[in-house]
Amino acid sequence: MMPGKVLNVSVAHLSATVLLFSLLVGLSALIGLERQPRQFRTDPPVAAALNQLRLMPSGIGGAPPEIYFALDRPYEASAYDLSQGKRLYSWFGCASCHGDGRGGAGPSLLDGWWSYGPSVVAIAASIRDGRPRGMPAFHNRMTTDQIWQLAGYVKTIGAYSASLAAPSRNDDKHTRPAENRAPAAILFHEDLPAQPRSEQGPPP
Amino acid sequence: MKERAVLDVSKLPLHGLSTASPTWWGTCAFMLIEGSGFALAIAVYFYLMSLAPNWPIDTPPPDLFAGTMLTLLLLASIVPNMLVSRWAKARALAKVRVGLIVMALLQAAPLALRIFEFPAMHVSWDENAYGSIVWTLLGLHTAHVITDLIDTLVLTCLMFTRYGDNTRRYGDVEDNCLYWNFVIVVWLPLYVCIYWVPRL
Amino acid sequence: MKSTSALLLLALLVSGCTGAQSILNAEGHAAIELKELILWIICVCAVVWLLVMIALVSALVRQRDPDGGAISERKAAVAISGAVGATVLVITGLTITSFYTTRALSEASPAELTIDVTAQQWWWQFTYVDANPTRAFVTANELHIPVGKVARLRLKSSDVIHSFWVPSLAGKRDLIAGRENMLTLRAERPGIYRGQCAEFCGLQHSHMALFVIAEAQADYERWAERQRGVGAEPTEAEAVAGKAVFMAKQCAACHTIRGTKASGTTGPDLTHVGSRRTIAAGLLEITRGSLAAWIADPQTLKPGNNMPLVPLTGDELRQLAAYMESLR
Amino acid sequence: MTEDRKQSSLMDDGLDDAELDWHLLKSWETPRGIWKVIATVDHKIIARRYIVTAFVFLILGGMLAVAMRIQLARPEARILDPDRYNQIFTMHGSTMMFLFAVPVMQAMALYLVPLMVGTRNIAFPRLNAFSYWIILAGGLLLWISFALDAAPDIGWFAYVPLSGPEYGSGKRADIWAQMITFTELSALAVAVEIVVTVFKQRAPGMSLDRIPLLVWSMLVMAFIVIMAMPAIVFASSTLILDRLVETQFYNPAAGGDALLWQHLFWFFGHPEVYIIFLPAAGMVSTIVATFSRRAIFGYLPLVMAFIATGILAFGLWVHHMFVVGLPRLGESFFTASSMAIAVPAGIQIFCWLATLWLGRPVFATPLLFVIGFIVTFVIGGLTGVMVASVPFDTQVHDTYFVVAHFHYVLVGGAVFPLLGAIYYWFPKMTGRMMSERLGRWAFGLIFVGFNLTFFPMHILGLLGMPRRVYTYQPDLPWGGLNLFISLSALLLVSGFLVFLIDVLVAWRSGEPAGPNPWKAATLEWATSSPPPAYNFRRIPVVDARDPLWRYPEELAVTAGLRVDRRELIVSSVVEALPEARESSPRDSIWPFWAAIATSIMLIGSIFTPWAVVWGSIPIAVTLVGWFWPKGTAEDIS
């Protein structure tokens, strides 16, 4: 626009312009990362497709259905779905066995040990179909959408580095750091003596 | 419009000190803002206290040692602080230089004690509202101590440059002393709140 | 002129219109008192406004006498002092009036009925408290009270702040997590009064209505007695099938139907859902069709609410709707 | 070396007017070039930027209002989904309050106060530059998040727990809370500048009882900002702490309290109304006096009323909380104090009416807007008296009655005077007149459109329609009125369009204004239109409230200021006796960098608490760059 002026600007000014521009872009990107398109309704065909979990024969690990990637992995990335998952965790009584995530009658969810692998699809399969030694199946109590929301949330409980979309504390008594502070990283240290594996229940 | 000169201002000084200096008034206005902030924080402290069945919530009152030492240290620093202010008014460059170095040390020392104050609360910020408000009060005050320390350090450097011997700089030193007095004065109600109110 | 036409309109509304949810359609003890106060204050203020307007117009268009400066300045000073004095009088009067109204409204009359109101996103749960716990019962979104009797509501919230407001019966009161508030209702005439959450509470704040049904004592007793009972056993074939669907599908995990194994507590109690006027907190009047529509796609009718879209076949849907309707 | 410079200093006494202008311009002018413009500290340029930015936000906020009216025109409309609607009404409220109303009023002060008190620049001009970049960053933060579907959806009041960690998922509430920090930072900075400018930079002889009323109102406003804004900064910061690092301020299960938020918010939120209204009252006082062709009647009572309003403003926040279940006694006290504020408001209205009565009104557009103001603001004030009554409020609280009430107060009480003020001071700011003909059209459309839009909302409220609903059901008797309101809103919008067209046309090709087109009395009309970079060739000396009416031919001025550096007069607080020939800072790019560093820190701290630590370092660096002496003539003392 003003060629003379542009040629005249010092290096400092040029870099300043670049910085300003990248700042704006960065700001947009940062918020864009946090973008929360809230999906309230999952079309029944989409839900049906999401239900096609492809598990390893052992039941440990597997791959989510293609549509999960096509949807851009909403259940691990959307803050809204994660917070819905957190509500489901209490509504469906998960705490009665898993406590605040540190386990109880059921295994701990944040000690870094996942009996069936840490992938979200394995967690979803555990919720949907249940597992031996006491984990009930929820497929006739929760919809596919809800199972995925809960699975995504459960994954954040045990995450070692908190995602930006992880939920924060509840309006409740404080028992452990909230998911957005990566409780697993704070509570579980490799150098501590190994705690009894959850199948045996918590230490007396 | 025609102009008629009725007042000759050429004999006026080029910079006034204290109430004749806009900077002084600006410092006062900022102290009023921050004072309002501290007053509100204290009001919130008492509001939360009025709701709680017992105070502090589920913890013993804080240990007195670190906080009391810090209070004494802050109070002791008033004397050199006032001296620096007086020397600045008298434009005694050498004395101001030494005084500022002393003040920088005296402002850094409380930070060392402050490190021990947080564990002395026996509560973490995320445990309950009591923990949240005492950590916030301490944090708020720490931020002011750090701000003034940085200000003092920069001023100290400045006084050793060719810009040092200037009424404006002496005014800045006086304002900085005024601000440090403010940091001390707001600490006193905070100290009472944090350490003695839970013992009532 | 606009304000007079507005006043006219207001008068019209006061006399003629009976909205389902209106401050001016006062049928409760408190609301009647409040309506009188409101109309009185509005009238006083309208007069004040008119006086100011007269002063404004005459200040703008009056004939100016060529010189009378000093005298009129003194007159103006007197006039202003008078006006300020009048202002003080008016606001003192209004303050005292409103103080007495508050006192009259808060005079404690013994409650004959206690109901726990728990607001949640985005519906109302009502628990009718009884000294004998087996006679207590739970319902949702529809409150029945006997006419002329004082019902005491204990207001609680299980999530965010809501506000209980049935304008025809009483002023509003917030429901706040961690606190308990009180509100008393006394309907003077039988009727169906609509209310609505009046504090912004998230996505479906707009669809969080409730109905208060004031009825004669005998009718109320009959209703309460039926509410205490377990859910009706369906007889119609379609409804029988619907019950099976309800128990097999996700429904039972969130809703309770007393007398069956459905005992979820996340959603409203459905034991007598068929006896209510509306579904989904005042969203739709209950018919078999609207029930089916709601179950088929709650997220389109009330986006963001906590009832999930449960995939069902057409038959299952019809059967469920029939079952719901049969729960009277 | 200092001595040399002092000797070579150039004084204004020996120069003729043209030479003086040339030298002053050289010292004060903002050079051309984008970086020079960014670095400017001229209060007029910055204030103009502020005003234009605020009006851009007004247009954006207005578009949101139109979107809401389209959605509400029919029952159960599905033009906006509830999620979007909640974002929109939150954005509308936040934009109008934090990005339009407060900044535009402060911007008018930034432009007018230095001119009206007869000085050459505002106090702390670099802080002023900083404050603009900060509020711009805050506005961008909010609006970029809106564009990305991540805007706050919690209302402009952001009540916990809805905005808290459990129910406000994602970063939406944090963005709102941090936007607050941006805008309050900027508002506080401007308030300090106004206070110090009024206290210390008044023209010699302008003792406290000769300050123009607009300046008084801005001074009181600045003090309210200083006392009230810390509350909201504290509230929004603790909200972010609750959400990010799990403090428990608002968690009832851990000793916190949801009502604490409401107390803090309204302790700021109610004074906020007077922060917006008092400058408008100052504008009205000025316009009424000028177009009545006489001095304002009741100068002292008006000043007292401003101050009383400022004090009472802090005693009535609880009237926003009448339905939360507080003790009866407290409620009665707040009813009384809320009603009491009607007394200073009444005094103001009566004094303006008396001035009009005693004077010879000239019905120019600014006065039309003031008349519109009196008509509507009295309605807003009276409905304010109504909602101050506890029992009355239990029915209308959070209904459309309240929506009507505060739009009458804020649009009737502040936007009407503001538009009048724009018509009034536009010639001073641009050197060109706005069109009287378009002005009358704009006034007519806005006045009629406003009343047709908002008056029926009173009735909707009485008919039981709550606020903040994205739709309502067809069987409720609200459809007709809502449709009527939505249609009337178009009339209101067309009025604003006419106004904007008038501004743009006048800016390009309005008639030249001359220094004092309205024959007004205060000092800003003693200099050319638009004023030169140095405001006054020589700083005036004042011995009356209406200097230009008292001495229409001749301006008493000072002599003996240097012209080769930026110099102005500092005077005493009460009598305005000259105390020093103080310098005024040169242009600097550092406030801009400091604002960028501050923005990075504040936005980063939405995501991680460590941003506060690491982000403070660049802020400290930029501040040192800002305050480090550069050896210019301004540093000599």
C-alpha cells in the first residue's frame, strides 16, 4: 500500500509486524483448538456406526470405527462431551466401584495401569460389554453416544498430561486434583512402591 | 480569538515534588485501586468465615513464626525507607544510591520468608475455601512485594547512570518509597486476618 | 400520548386478559397483594412522569417575558426545592408501602403441606413430604395443592441456580445449590397456573416450565392418594409390550416407575406420567403422539437436555408411548 | 550539558502566532507512518480511536440484538439454536457494557477533559495509549472466540455455578472472565488519567467551583471506576482460579458460596450503571446550558448530586439479589437506599428543566436528543424506583419488565445523551458540521423506534415473560407483542443507520465548523476545530465558569512555556494556582509492546497458571523500556 514506507521500515518494525500477525493467528488457533462445536444429537445411523468397535480377539485394545475419525474424535477432544461424560460417571454410579478414579471395589483408573489397554475404544468396550470380575455391561443402560462420552472422560482421569479440554473440578468435596490438572501425574509416581493391582481391591 | 497574556509562568520550576507532581497523584490513585482490591479480599475472607461452621476449616491456625518475622522485617524496613525518601528530597545522590541498594535487599528478604509462609498455612489452596482465600491473600501481597522490588532494582540501576541526578528521578525514588510504605501498611491487616483471626 | 395509550392497554390487560402465566392474573394470596401494590406504584409513578412531562413541555414552549431574570431564578429555586421535597415524600411513601407489603407477606401462617422442590437442568422434582415416610411421594413438573391451604415449598437445587416463579400465585424465589430457601403458596381459587424457571440456567432455560394445579381439598386428596400408589399395570396389548421395551431399553436406567424394576433417579419419576398435563417440563401436552415424538427425538425438540436419543423401531416407539400414556 | 540545553531552550514569549504554531506543532505533532501512529500519545487521536472502536462494538452488539429479535419474533422459532442464542445474548450484554458503554464514555472524557480544563495532553499519555491497546485486545479476544463458536454462554453476569468449573465446560467462561480483566485494566488506567488530569492540569484560575460540569461528572465517574472495578477483577480472577487450579471460592461443598459471586459482581455491577450514566449527565448539563443560551441553573446542587450519586451507588448492589433469600431486614435497608438515589437523580432533572425554563431554548439536534433523554430516562428512573421495592421486584425480577427498565436507563439515559454529544462535539473533533436535517431524522427514528421497541417489554414482563429465553411456546400470550417489538426494532435500527450515514457524510464533506459553531462557553471552543496537536497555542487563564461567554472577544492566556519540548502547566488541586512547568511524555512504541505482552500473559493464563510467571517477564521488560529515560528534552528538570 505504501511501498516507500514498507521499504523504509527497520528490521525491528518488520519483525514486529510479523509478530503481531502471528499473535493474531496464534490467538485464533489457540481458541480454535479449544473449539467446542456442541453436538447434542447423534443421528441414529452415526450412533450405530459408532457402535462398531473393532476389538482385538483378546479384548485388549482395538481400533475405533472409521466414523470416529471422520467425526474428528469428538469424545476425546470436545470439552462439552467430556463434561457430559463426567456427569454420566456420577449418574451411572461408576464411583461406587471406582471411587474418584482411584479405585475401590473396582480397579483404579489413574494408576497408569489399564487392564485392557489405554485406548479409548477399549474403555468404551469395557463400559459397553462389561469385563470379567465384576465390571457390568452398560449397553442396555446407556446409549452409544453416552458410552463414548463416558469413555472419553474416563481416559482424561488417567491422563498423564491434561488435555486443554479436560473437565475441571466439581462443586464437591475435594478428594483429588481435577482432570484438567492431570491427577495421574500428581498422584501416581513410578518411584513409589507398586500398589496392589486393583483386582485385589485397595490396600486395607 | 485574540489572546492577551496575563500570567507569566516562565519562573515556575520544571518539575514539582510530592503533591505538585502528577506522578505522585498517579501513585496515590493506583494505591487507592489496590487498596480497594485488598479491602475486598479481606471482606471476602470475613464473608467466607461467617459461613463456615468453624474457622479455619478443618485445619489448625497457621504457624506464626515466618509471618511474624516477615512482619517485623517489613516494619523495620520503614526506617531506611523513610531515610531514602528524605535523601531523595535533598537530592543526595550518593546516599540515595546506597539507600536503594539497601532497600532492594530489604525488599528481597521478605520473599525468602514468604516461601515458608505458604506451608505454614497447613492447607493447600485447593482443599477448601479457607485455603483458597489465604493463599490468594498471600499471593496478592507477594505480587506487590515483587513488583516493588523490581521497581527498586530498576531505579537503583537508573541512579547509577547519567540520568540519575535529576529531580524527576528523585521524585521517582520518593514515589517508590511511598509505594513500599503502602505495601507494608496493607500487610498489617492481612497479617492480622491470616494469623490472628483464626485464633480468636 | 404514547404513555396514555400504554396505560389504556395496561388497563385492558388488567381487566380482560387472563394469561396462563401473568402477574396481572393474580389468584394466589401473595400474588393478589403484590398485584395491588404493583398497580398502585405504577399509578403513582405514571402521575410523576406526567408532571415531569408537563414541566418539560412548558419549559420548552412557554412565552418568554423580555426581562424578569432575577425574579424567575428565585422562583425556580423555590420550585426545585418543592419538587425535591415532593420526590422525598413520594419515595418515602413507596418505601413504607413496600415495607408493609413485605411484612404482610412474610407473616407466618402454619403450613398444611410441605413440598420439597428440587430444581435441576431442566425440570422440577416435587417431593410431597409426610410425617409418615411411606406416605411421601415424588412427582415432576406438576404441583397439586388444595385451594385455600398454605403449602410450604422447601427450595433446593441439585445443580445451577434456578428460580421458582408462578406469577399468578406468588413472587419468585431462587433455588441455589448449597442453600435452602422457602416459599409459601396459597391459591385462593381453583385453577391451573403456569410457572417457569426465572433464573438463567443454561441451554434449556426456556423450556423449564411447571404447572400448579389448585383444586378442592377432596380432589387434591384423591390425586395424592393415587400418586402414592405404584405405577398402573398396563392392560392394553400395546402398552404391555411397551412396558417390556421400557425395561429392556435404556429408559429404566434413568427413570423410576414405582412397582417395577425401573428405579433410575437421573430423570423425572414416571410412575404417573400419564396423569400429567405435559411432558418435558411444559414442552408438549401429553398425548400418545406427543409422547412418541418426545421419546423418538428429545434432542430436536429440546436441544441439549439430558435425555438421550435412544434408537427405537417404530413399533417399539408406539408401544412405549402407549405404556407411558397408561401410567395414570 | 543540561545547562546548555536549558540555555538553548525556546520560549513562547518572543514568537509571533505563526512561528509559535510552527514550533509547537513540531514538538507535539504525531508524524506520519503506521508505526508513528501506533506510538502516538496524543489524547485526541487515542480518544478518537476509542470512540470509533466503541461504535464498531455498538454496531456489532446491535446486530446481535437484531438476531435475538428475529429469533423471538415468533414462538418456537428455530432460527437460532439455544447454544447460539445463549452466546448471543451474553455477547450482546458483555459487548454493550464492557466494550461500548464504559469505553465510549471514558473516551469522551479522554477527548474532552484536557480541552475543557485547558491543558495540552492528558496526564500519563503513554498509559492512555496502553489502555487503548488493552481494550482492543480484550474485544478481539471476545469476538474471535465468538467467530469460532467458543464465545461465553453464561450471561454478562456469569453467575456461578453455571459459569463455574462443573457446568461451564470448555474455555467459554474463562474467555468471558479474562475479557473482563482486559476491559477493567483499561478502564482503571483511564480513570487514573482523568483524576490526575482534573486535579493537576487545570488551566490557571480554574478553581474547583469553575470546573465545567462535564468534567465534574467525569471526575466522579473516574472515582467510581477506581472503587468499583477491583471487585469485578477480583471476582473474575477467582472464577478463573476456581476453573483452572481448583480453588474453592464458589464451591458450597468446600466452604465456598455461590452468592459470594453475586455480591462481588453487583458490588461492581450496580456502580457500573452510574459509571455509564454520570458522564451522560455531564453531557446533558453541557448541552442544556449551551442551547438554553444561559449558564446552567444550580451548578452547586448538580455537583453535589453527582457526588451523592457516586457515593450512594455503592450502597444498593443487593437490590439485584432480592429473590435469593437474604434476611428481610437487609432487604428493607437496600430498598430504602435504592429509592434514595432517586433524590439526586431528581435534583439533576429539575435543574435541567429549570435551565430550559429560564433560558431561550434553541432546538438543534443535540438538544432534541436531550429532550428525548428526559422523556425516556424519567421512565427508566421511575421503573427503577419500582424494582427497588422488594415485593414489586419478586414479581418482575428477571422478566422483560427489567429488560425494558434497564434499556430505558441505559439507552434513554446514556445513549441518547451520547448521540446528542456526538452531534454537539463532532464539529470540534473533525472541524465539520453534521447535518441538521439528517440529525432530526435520526433523532425521530431512534426516539420512536426505541419507545416502540422497549415500552411493550414492560407489558411482556407483567404478562410473565422471563428474560434470557431463546424461545417461548405458542400457547403463551406473548407472540403478538414480540412480533410488534421485533418490527419496531427495525425502526430503531434504521434510526442508527441514518445517524451513521450522517457521521460518514459529515466526516467527508460536512460544512466547515469554525472554532465555536454553537457559541458555547467552555474552553474547548476557544481553540480551532479540530484542535491542533498541542490543543492551545497558549494555555488559557480562567476566572469564570463560562469563560467564552464572559469574555467573547479575548482569551486571557499564560506566557513563558517552552515550545521546543512538550510542556504544560501543573496547578494546585483546589485553586488551580500554577505550580510547575511540567513536561509531557513524547510518543513511544513501548506502551504498545507492553499491551501485547500483557495480552499474551492474560490470554495464556486462561490455559495454564504458568503463563502468569513466564508472561510477566516480557511485561517487565517492556515496562522498563517504557519508563527508561531516553535523554530527551522532556526529561530535563
